[in-house]
Amino acid sequence: MARVLFFLIVTLLLAAGFVWVAEHPGHVVFNWLGYRIEVSLMLAAIATVVLIVLILFVWGIIRWVLHGPEAIGSFFKGRREARGFRALSAGMIAANAGDVAAARRHSKQADKLLEREPLALLLKAQAAQLAGDRQGAHEAFEAMVDDPATEPIGLRGLYVEAERAEDEDAARHYAARALARSPALPWAANALLAYETRHGHWDETLRIVERNADNRLIDRAKARRLKAVLLTAQAQECFDREPERSLSLALEAQKLAPELVPAALIAGQHLASTGQTAKAVKVIEKTWKLSPHPDLAEVYAHARSGDSVRDRLKRVKALAQKAPGNEESRIALARAALEAQDYKLARAELEPLLHQMPTQRVCLLMAELEDHQDGDRGKAREWLARAVRAPRDPAWTADGHVSAEWAPVSPITGELDAFEWKVPVQVLSMPIDPEADVLPAGGLIAASEPEPMKEIRPLATPEPATAMPGREIIASKPAKPAAATPEPEKKEGETKAAPEATIAETPAPTPADPKPAAEPIELKEAEPFKPPIPDDPGVEPEEDGSLPRKRKLRLH
């Protein structure tokens, strides 16, 4: 538009000039070398314009002669580049579509037509990766590193190739080099953080986290959490070797993340072991309000050595008030009440947890309560049997891996701060032997009838934070010889229980008439609440007549 307007203005000016000359006639006289030339003003103006046009035309020819070869070369180069970029575009599409042959063909064509084009090198590297040519990909990325414009891409590619070759040292080298060039590169920062974390270099990892926070690669809240986790990892590492440093690191970690249970556990243990009971109590209470945990309750209850069971019960009551109504508060208080033989309080704390599906710990505590309070062995056995199928308690879980103890890094992915205290989601119930002979929930209560009661194997009390142990529940058949069916070798507890089951048997009624044994069962309404259980007479009592108890204590 501007050019058209300029042409119109010039044309109008020329026309106006010629009109003005025509309205004001005159003559132009030239005297040169004894010659006298006289022409009209109009003719002189026209001759001047023609002369200017001729001069411009001649100048154009001279320029074309001087710069013609270069212009011709530029023309053909432009066509060549256009073909090269078309090949590059087609190669990129083929590479992303997974067409290896087309990608390599277009890559060769683009590399031939385009000189020193970064995208052509990238296409060459991608085509080599698709074809499994690691050497070719490595050479292409090395060529990209030599060019400052493509150095970040080349380093990223070399890092990926080193990871595929499982060369951790080379991968770390390329990531560190990229981070030194561009401190805000997220992939390089994360790669370096993952490497140092996997190898337990906590000091270097702390520096990387702080640098990432300064470069705004992570927000401040996450940086504080990661720093707390790393400080806790250091405190855990020097727990026995340098207790004072371990305590200092744990307290600093708790200050950054008060909800971090392992930091409070480490600090509480050190303070309690040195007689600083008040400080230990304060540290644990601070974390308990945010994240109730059974290990916190255990350390809190035994914060002062030499206390009686009544003193521990009183202390746990104070802890439970910090998170009233919480399941962990009720379980901790019930456990302390059982140890203090305050069975009424223990039952009062456990009963609200029975309205839904009680967990394994709740079932085991109920079995212990029934055995100690009323000596009701039948109900105790029922609760032990229900514990087999009860929902699992929370555990330290990371990426599907269940651990008995907290760890700063996931053993599956190497991610920092991956462990969470939650119910494992990969297993919904305890494994049950498909060949086990399972009775209804009322079968154990009906055992007082003439129907012979069969044997249950002793069950170990599961720890709530350990990986799920596999248990086989196999009904014992006293009437048949052991050689009839190949069975695994029996444990000592099973050997002792078998004679008891044999003595308890009376002449059994015919199999066609099982109704007399089933009539006393009045638990049909409770059957959804009490799932089927394996045939078993229960757990061998201790010498004092109590059920075996396994105290859970994972301190760090």
C-alpha cells in the first residue's frame, strides 16, 4: 500500500511539473565547444527525464553484471534450503510417528541440503535413537554440544543416552555441566538431585535443594519440607555414632516440618535417653497434634525409665488429649490401659473403633482384653481369627513398597520424601489358603457342643507398619493319618496343639446330621461384621495363662 501511494504521489508531481512548464514556455540555450544549442523548455525537461531513466537502466545492467553470480547462487541456495526444510519437517513428523526408515531417509536428505542447521542434527540424533544406533546418536549430540546455540539440547541428549547405558557417573557429569551453564534448567536440577539422593550424599543434596529454591524451581514450602527430610536422614545416619549431632539435626528438622514423625521420634528418643523427659514430651506432643503415630505413643509412654504402668497410663492419657477422638489416640490409650489392667477404660476406648471394620491391631487388642478381663478364651480366639482377615493398619508406604521403618528415599523410584504413613493400597486383605477349611464366625463358640472342634495354628501378632506376611491357614484333620496328604512341616506350637484337639474330640455325630451343632449359633446378624474364620483352637497361652503379646516398637 505504501509503495502504491508513493508511486501515485511521484506521478502527480511529474504531471504537475509538465503542466507548469507548458503554461510557462521558454527556451534553453547550451553553448559548448563553439556549438550553440537552443531548445524549448518542454523538450529540455523531457530530455532530462529520459536521460535519468537511461542512466538508471545502465546502472542496473552494471550491477547485474557485477553481482549476478551471487544473486544466482542465492536463488539456487534458497531453493535448496526450501527443499531441506521440507525434508526436515517430514523427518520430524516421521520421527514422532515412529517411522524409523522415513525418519532416517529424511534426516540424510536434510543433512545434505542444510549446512550447520541445528534442527538437522537433532533429527539425525532422534532417527539414530529410534533405530537403536547409540553411537550415531552420541555423535550427533556431541556435534550439538560444540555449538553454543544447541549445547543445552546436546547435553540433554547425552544425559539421556548415559541413563540408557546405566552409566550414572556420565549422566551426573552431563547434568552438572548443563546446570553450570544454565542454573534454571529443571531437568538438570532434578537429575542431579536424584543422583545425590540415591547415593546418600545428604550435604550435597541440601545444597541442590537450596539452589533450586533460589532459582524458583521449587516453592519455598516444598524446599522446607525437603530440607527437613534430609536433616532427618542425616540424624538417622548418625543416631548411634554421634547422638548429640543427631539430636541437633532432628530438632532442626522438626522446626522446619513439625508434622514429620521420624524427626520427632529421633529427637524424643535422644532427649528421653539423656533424662530430659520434659523436652522429650514437648517434642512428641508437638508432632502428635499434627500426625498421630503409634511409635510416637510408644516413645512418649516410656519417656521416663522406671515408671510404673499406672504412670505410663497417666502420661498416655495426657497425650491422647492432644488429638482427642483420633484412632491412634484410642489405640495408644487402650494399650496402656491393658498394661495397667484398667480393662474398663481399654474397652471404652476400643468400642468406638468396632462400629466399622476393625483393623488388625484393634482385633488383637480385643483378643487380649477378652482373655485378661473375663478369661473368655472363646471370644479371644474369635478376635484372633478375625485379625487374619481384618483390614491392614497404616504402614510406611512408597510407590507400593511397604517398609517397617521410614526412609528418606523410595527404594523403587529413588524419589525423595516418598514414604507416607497410610494403609497399603496394593493388598486389601490377608492372604488366605484357598484349600483351607473355613467355618462360619460362630463355629468357635459352638465348639462347646458335641461337634468336635478342630485346631487353629498360633498366629503371630502382625506389626502394623511391616510388609504383609503370608500366612497359611490349614485345617488339621485328626481322624486321618498325616501321610495321607503331603503337608508342610509343622511348627512346635502346632505339634503341641494337636493332642489337645484329639482329647477334646468325642464320638462325632454322622455327617448327615450337623444341625444340633449349628443351632446354638446366634450370630447371624453379626456375620457381616465377623467374617468366616479358620478352624483352630487358638493360641498357646503363656505360663501365666495370658495370651502372647508382641509389643511393636520401631524407633527410627
